Amino acid sequence: MQNNSKYLIKNLFSIKKKVYLITGSEGGMGKEIVRLIRINGGVAVCIDKINLKSSKNIYYRVDLSKKSEILDFSKKIKKKYNKFDGIINLAGISDSKNFEKNFQVNIFSVYYLIKSLHTLIDQQGCSIINITSLNSELGFSNNPGYNSSKGALKMLTKSMALDLAKYNIRVNNVGPGYIKTKMTQKSFKNKIEKNKRIKRTLLNKYGDVKDLFGIILYLISDSSSYVTGQDFYVDGGFLAKGI
């Protein structure tokens, strides 16, 4: 009798008992992605700069704008875990008044974290997801630090996909469009700004965090084992729209 198990959705996207490191875990997007992983049987190791008194998750407080804290965390985590099956770099800031900090959090932290955890992901078939943005492709006004740091992250992903492929480590980008989160709430609450963005989007609406679930599960599961160095935009058609 033919074995059909490889065709079953529950097996195609299974992440059961796999361990994933998630940065920016306490943000609106982060909390939902952590919950997605836990509900589907995965283990979420969470890091954020927020000082929590209690958390249902495995939680570490790390200020990702500081290289020293990233390296200290890496030493600590290596004593507890033998490997990670995936890393999701969700942490990001948009600070129009501090050009350097955008780079410290949005790109330097990603590089230092992956490099310092190299021994936990070597030859493990690890999947790394970096969260970019529409700003990786298009120019937006009054925030050059965020725009340029996200553009740099897009290319860092491709560079690391090349360098880490020999270890069977995959690195891909997911670029959200206008998803309803804390970062986009200002434009969402402003009727003029909201309508401007909706008209630029083929599906004529803002997205929800749940709209990212499918691509996240795909990329951290074995279903995407032949996918690396790619950009996946979940933007309602924002990038595709012309005149």
C-alpha cells in the first residue's frame, strides 16, 4: 500500500517539538507568532528588551541595540540548548530621530545574533526568517534610518543565505505591508493617511498579523527545505500596483 503521509497537510507543515528563537517576542506581531508556534507544538524561546516579571514562555530580556547583551545572551543560551530549528528576527524599530539606532536594532542585532549562535545552528537544517518591510523596496519620507536599515537587512539575508548554505541553513525575508500593529497604528487611526495607504493596496485594506501565519509556518517547516535567499511580501498587492 502506498504511503500517503508525505501528502498530509499536518505533516507538510509540522513543527512539533521543534525549537525556535524569536526576537521582539512581546510586540503585537511577536506575541501572535509565539502563540502560533506554541499552539502547533513547537517550542518558542523568546527575547525582548521588556522587563517581564512573569511569562508563560521561555523568556530572556535582551536589549538588541547593545552588542554586549547579545553576546552575553548567546553564552547563556548555549548552556541550555544544543540546537535551534529556526530563528525569527521580528524585533525592529522605526525611529526617525535616531538614525544609528535603526541600524543597531534592525540589522546589526540580526548579524551578531546569527553569528554568535553559529554553533547551535550549524548543519542542523535551521531556517532563519528576517522580517523586512516595504521599505526594503520603496522610498518613504522622513525616516531614512528605517528605510535604509531595512534595505540593508534584505541584502544581509541574501549574503548570509549564500554563506550558510554549506551548513544546510536557510535564510529568507518576509516583508509585511501595512499590517495592523503598534508600528502602523498612527497611520491606521488617521483617516486621511489610512485611506492613502488603502488606495495604494490592491486588496484595499490593512492586513492582520494572522495574514503572516501561512508564510511563517511554511518557511520554518520542512516544506520549504529547498527555499533560501528569497523575499516574500505579504502586502495586499502594495508593491504590485502601478498607475
